[in-house]
Amino acid sequence: MSDILDKAIELRKSGNFEESLKLLIEELGNNSESALLNYHAAWACDCLGREKDAAPFYEKAIANGLSGNDLRDAYLGLGSTYRCVGKYEESLALFEKAIMSFPNDKELVVFRTLTLYNLGKHEESFSTLLNLLADTTNDEGIKGYASVLKNYSKCLSKIW
């Protein structure tokens, strides 16, 4: 399986998404429970803009024991896929689970804010982004206002 998976990854990296997906689906016929094959098939579907096709592959990859950075990336991919197809509640729940599992990975927080926006939780979304910006920026000008931005993030609608 390793040779086939390596070839599929190489195909995807070179932009041959259809060929990569075809190879992965063929191999899944022999090993349908493989977390890695399902994960990379999901990724190929995403590259092709086929989010609805990607979701079952992501779900199976996660359910079948994907781990480490691949699990984090699968959470991000599936959460984003759910958001793109309008499954906002599922997206939010998945991002919250992912953030609990990978608390230091800020990209999960950013993608969660997109889902919050879609759920009409604009203030929470924007507040989260302000705090993330204040906590992670390297820009000296923004760093100088980090505490102000964090304070404003708590009362975005307040009129002074």
C-alpha cells in the first residue's frame, strides 16, 4: 500500500488530482478501512472542488484511527467541508472537538470563525479573530495596541 499511497500523494502534489483520486479509490477497493487512504482520497476530492464527495472519506479516516498532524488536518478539512456544504452546526461541533484535541493549532480557530460567521455569530467570530490577531501578530504597530484590541473584543457593540 505504501508505494501506491506515495504515488497518489506525488500525483496530488503535481496537480494531477483526478489521477490521484482514481488510484486511491482503486486501492480503497482492497483496503477500504485504511485511515490514510481515506484521508488522502478526501484531500484529492477537496482539490477537485468535490466537497460532498470528500466528507465520507474524511469521516471514515477519522473513525478508523487517523492520528497526529493527519488527524488535525482531517478535522480542518472535514470542518471546512461541512461549512462549505451548509452543515454549519456539524462544522462548529467538529472544530470545537479539533481545538480541544489540538489547542495550540491556531488555524483551527481561524476556520472555526468562518463557521461562526455563517451561523450569524458575527460578534463572536470577529472577537475571536481580534484576540487571535493580538496574540499572534509580529507587526509592531498592532502589538502596541494588543491590549486595547483585546479589551474591545469583549464589547464590540458598546457605545461609549
